[in-house]
Amino acid sequence: MLFRQIEYFQAIIETGNFYQAAEKCNVSQSAISQQIKKLEQELGIKLLDRHNRTFSLTPAGEHFYRKSLILVSDIEQIKRETKRIADNDHATLRIGYYKGYHGNELSEAVAEFSSKYPTVEVSIIVGSHEELYKALENDKVDLVLSDQRRAFSDLYNNEILSESRMYIEIFNHNPLSRLEMVEIAELKNTPCILVINSAGQREEQSYYEDIVGIKGDYLFADSIQEARLKIITGQGYMPVDVIGNQTWFDSTIDRIPLVRNGEPVRKTYCAFWRKDNSGYYIEDFAEMLKKIF
């Protein structure tokens, strides 16, 4: 059994027809059809039931497809591990990101980077703004994705990625959920819920009180899930940063734009890395991140 035959078979299932599978694999339609027939002959079973221009998986074909995905995943992992062993430098890219960031851009950039540099290990930590700043200072991470809270330093590369707009997530039974936008001052009697560990609580609360301007009581949660459980039990609201036009749907929680004197509350998101630690991998990852943002 050839690995290429398995690749062709997976392409047929994933594209839904032989023609698109052939295009995906850069072979002719007749070649891909012949290889699937050879695969079935070697196995001695039918993988596909053909119906004119369409097909369906036989039970055996469905089983083979599932197992082949596991096999290919294992082979890819073996290739990555083997290349890393051969790479005497054991290159690692260490990334930190702000706990209040909930977008998909970082994961997309990591996926693109890992595809381009499969031998480079990517390690990721999450923390408060201050924790990430100290991690950069102490060479614990190579690059940080966070909102800007300090004046830019000449010791760092400060790559502006995007501007976010702040919303609040609030229980849809709360009367405030019926507003098209909410002024910061209108939230003074409703507790603000922040997702942060105990070590960073004072720092995060000070930022939202003194810089954003949110006054009143504060509650804390260790995770988004915990924060949203507090929201739907009526304990308060959570401020969130939204970058771009994210689609939001939740049957119990509404998102409402937060404004200050009628103007949107915004943050600037950046990638930060030290100039004395500005290697090729770091700069290329920052470029990927900027492009995706």
C-alpha cells in the first residue's frame, strides 16, 4: 500500500469528488481513479460505492478513512520529532499573550509558523500585562502579544497590530442588555468581572479603574468559562476586547459596545520583543501576526 494512495483517498473524501481531488493532488482524474482501484484491489474490499458521478463510503471505507487520518497524523508527528532531533540547536519560539485577548489571530499565526518551520518548537504562556512585561525583561519569552499600557521603549521592537473596541458581555435578562451602547458611568452599580489570576488582580483592577474609567465593585475569575457563569447568574458584566468584525452569538449573553462620553473605548494591540533578542524566527512570526491582524 502506497502512502500516496492514502493521500488520494483522503482528498476524494474531503473534496467530495474525483475531479477536485485530482486538482488538489496535482494529478489527472484518471490517475487518481486508477490508484483508488489499486488500493481497493490490494485490500480486497470496496472502499467506495460509485453512483455515476457521485460516491458514498462503504462501512469499511469509513473505517479506513478514520484510521488513515490517525496514521497520517502519527507520520507527520514522527517527521517533526525526527527533524527536531537532527536540529542540534533545538530552536524554540517562546510566545506570551495577554489573558484578556480572546481573538483567533494568534492561533492562526502559530499554525502558519509551525507549517513553515516544523522543526521549531513553539511554547506559549498566558499572563497579565505586568507578568508578560517581566517575562520579556527576564528573557522568559521572545515575543509578547498584548495591549499597549506603557509608552513605547527604545529597547523593544513595538509592532502595532490593530486597534480593538471594548464591549461588555452581560446577561440578556439584565435591563442593560437592551441598550444599543452603554456609557461607562452607567455601569457604576454593576460589578465588573475580570479574568485574571490572583497575583495580577490589583494591577488589572487599577488599569480598568484609572485608565478605562470603570468605577464600582470588581469580581475576578480564573477563566472565561467561570466569568461567563458569573454573568449568567447575574453577578456582573465582563469587558472584552473585540478586534475587527467578530460574529457573536450566545443564547444567554449579549455583547454591547462600551462608550465614554459617546465615543468608543479602544485599545491598541501590539507585538513586543527585545531588540537585543531579535532573531529571524521572531521577526518572521511578528510579520505573520501583523498580516493576519
